[in-house]
Amino acid sequence: MTTSMVTGATGGIGSAVVRALAGRGDRVIALGRDPGRLAGSAALPGVTARAVDLRDLAALPATLDGVTGLDALVHCAGTAPVAAVADSPAALWEEVLAVNLVAAAELTRLALPALRARRGHAVFVNAAPGVHGVPGWSAYTAAKAGLRELADALRAEEAGNGVRVTSVYPAGTATELLRRTRAAFGRDYDPDACIRPETVAAAIRDVLSLPPDAQVGEVTLHPGP
Ligand SMILES: NC(=O)c1ccc[n+]([C@@H]2O[C@H](COP(=O)([O-])OP(=O)(O)OC[C@H]3O[C@@H](n4cnc5c(N)ncnc54)[C@H](OP(=O)(O)O)[C@@H]3O)[C@@H](O)[C@H]2O)c1
């Protein structure tokens, strides 16, 4: 049976990915830090929930207990606080880099034997296309730039092991993260004008469903016309 692991499974995009992969019959391990909110995912057929705070690197190995083969590891967890550099203490940088980048690197490292065993696929949900040098968002954009470098290096390193790697760049997607971010930037938030999380999840599911003779390096999702 196809086995997939999804981080950020209590979030807008992550929970949609869990539903999409469970819907195609995967056995899904859903990672989130709030056991109560994870319970919704765990109620789906084939889904097992494991609670973990991604800032706690020592807790990451336990998320892979009993997992010897992994077909997909989908990194959806993220945090995106809005603060100017002048108002960003080291603790903010540490949290944003920990959740968006360091935990993704460490979980991938720990999962590599299981991914190699299945010639599996790592997917990194990155940032909106073209987001660079945004005033008030330096920690987030720095973390996502690092995530792109992580994905690109990993793709080259693991090609010989049959592991595929995809970065996904979704534009504004109707989730709590976007609502909060738009509010912090003083911008309007109309969920109906945004991409739906289910559509991002469908793109990820479709990338994961391709036969192994090709890999999609990057997916960029813009709002429909
Ligand atoms: N929404 C957009 O417009 C958009 C656009 C481009 C890229 N993205 C990216 O898409 C990904 C998913 O975002 P989303 O929009 O679905 O946001 P979301 O609904 O806020 O989900 C974020 C997820 O990350 C989890 N998370 C945060 N800190 C964590 C921690 N310390 N330990 C474990 N889990 C933690 C959250 O858990 P809690 O619920 O416990 O906080 C939640 O499950 C993020 O990487 C984001 O950068 C989003």
C-alpha cells in the first residue's frame, strides 16, 4: 500500500492534502502539533495522526516509528509572521526558520532511508511565486528561499536513489495563514478570490501520481483567470 506522511496536517493546505491522499487510498501519517485538531484527520479511513511540535527536533524520530517504506513526504507546515527586521528578535527568526526550514530538512534526513526504500517523493510547499525581498516578511521569505535550496540540492543528491523532489509555489490560497497575513499587511482578504486549498492538494496528488519516468521539479499555482 502507498504510504504518505504530511506535515501541517491541521492546516488549510495540509489537511486538504491528507484528504486527497487518503481519498486515493493511501495510508497517511498526518503530523500536527494539536492532538485535538488532528482528530478530524485521524477519523478518515487509512489516516493515522501523530502529534509533534516541529520545533522539537528531538521528537522527530518518533514520528517515523515503524515506518520502513515511505512513498511520499509532503511538507506543508509553515508559519509566516509579519514583522519588520527592526521588530524581529532572534526568537522570531529561530521559530520561523525552525518550522519552515530546519524541521523540513531534519524530517527529510530522517525519512530518507524509508523514501529510498520505495523510490519515494518529497514535496516541499514553498511560498507564493515570486515572493522576494518583501518588507515586513524577511524571516518567512528567507526560510522559503532556504527551502528552495534544500529541495534543489536534495533532488540532485537523491536522483541516483530514485527519490523525486518537487517544490510547490502556490499563490494566495484561502487558509487561516493567508487571512492572518493579509490582515497584518492591511490588505483585503476575499477567500472566494483565492485558490482553494483543495486545488493545491489536487496538484500535489497529481504530481505524486505521475509514473516514475518523469519528475516535476516545480509547480507554480496562480489564481485562475
Ligand atoms: N495560504 C497561502 O496563501 C500560502 C501561499 C503560499 C505558500 N503557503 C505555504 O503553505 C503551507 C501551508 O500553509 P497554510 O496556508 O495551509 O497555513 P495554515 O492553515 O496556517 O497551516 C499551517 C500548518 O503548519 C502547522 N505548524 C505551524 N507551526 C508548527 C509547529 N511548530 N509544529 C508543527 N506544526 C506547525 C500549523 O499547525 P497549527 O495549526 O498547530 O498552528 C498548521 O497545521 C505553509 O508552508 C505556507 O508557507 C501558503
